[in-house]
Amino acid sequence: MVHLALFDIDGTLIRSTGLDDRCYARAVTDVFGIAGFSTDWMDYRHSTDSGIITELVQNRLGRDPTGGEMERFQEHFLGLLKAAFDRDPGELAAVPGAAELIQALESSGRWRAGIATGTWRRCARWKLTLAGLDPDALPLATADDALDRAEIVLTAIHRAVGMPTPAAPAKACPPSRGVPPEGIVYVGDGPWDWRTARRLGIGFVGVAAGGDSRRLSQAGVEPVVEDFLAPDRVLRLLEAAARAPTPALLAAVAGP
């Protein structure tokens, strides 16, 4: 493997965060009876679907959510998303050029693409399909794997190293299975994504898919792109941002 680009989904590959926020908040109230809570996900220790609901239930109900409750919550949340999409497909839209960029990376022989997202796996798979991507063809780590986004990213790296890559052009030298990446970059839209990349010592490229880059700019993030319609420019940004994994990171993702 040469370089690895990991992508968040909401606000990065899919313009969906407004709808997600509304459906998530409603699902919390419908399933757990919790209302009047902050929907600024920066207020929570872990800005992931599993981390937010765990913290809310602990703080409001004084206990951890049960496995059955988490299952019902996920089903209800995805049901709300699908119902809203059926009413107005414009509520969820792929960020222009996203699928084409990932497909180009995967076929380059020099890059591997993967998904590291704070949403649930079933939601992630559905959204990737909407974005024109095959969720079975990409290493994927989600909120089902961990509460902490850094742990999700580490899981995605581990799966990317162990997952066979698509066939590369004959003139390219395809990455080898089991070989750690020479450079890693995380692509996301939230300050929590950027903080995760810094914590792990990997590169970062910000996305302001709605055209509002203030949140990332205020956090000191650069570069920031609004879409992926200029793939050559985005590739240059990825190459410039990619950082070699530290020994500690490689040890953290090592496994069978």
C-alpha cells in the first residue's frame, strides 16, 4: 500500500447533516423519551452516533443504553432518514465529484480509499449507495465499532491494510495486502475530524460542502475544499497533507 485517504460521510461525501440532526434528535426522543438536549454535537465528548446517545442516556437516565435499545434506535433513525428522503430526495445529495474521486484513487495503484465515519453502519452503507459507491468495495469503520472517532479511524486503517484492493492499471504497481500505508490523510467536515487527525498524527483535508468554511477556519483548518470537481487539485492536496504513520499508530492498528 502506498497512501491511504480516509473519508467521513456526512458533510464530506453526502450533504446531509441538517437532515441527520433533525432525524437523530427525533429518534432520541421517540426511543428514549429524552427531550430538550443540545444538538450542537461539539458539546459531547464523542461526536459520533454511538457516543452521543450513550452520553445522553447516561446523563439523563443514569444508566447505559441496552443493546436492544441501541438496535431500536438505529432502526428508527434510519427509518426517519429514509422517509424524509422519500418525501424530498434533495435533502440528501452526493457532494459533486465524490464518487469519481474515490474511484480514481482506488484504481490509481498509488492510493487506497476508505471510510471512517461517526454514523451507524447501516446508515453509512445506505448513504454510500446514494453517493454512487459500493459499500462492500471499501474498508469501512463506523459508530458500531467504537464511541471514540479516533478508534473508528484506527479500525478503518486496520481494515484498509487487510482488505484486498481493486485491480490497478497494468502500468501501476498496486498496493500489497498487509503492507502499511506510507502516508495517511483523513478528509472530513467537522472540527472533531480535524482534532482526530491531529491526535493520531495523520494528515487532514477539510470539506465545507455547504460552502460555509467558517467552522473549520475558526479551528485553524486548511486546506478546505467545497467539492471534489477538480480531482487533480484535490489529489495534490491529499498528497501534500498525507503524513507517514507513527510507530505508535502502526502498533495500534496491528492485528491478525
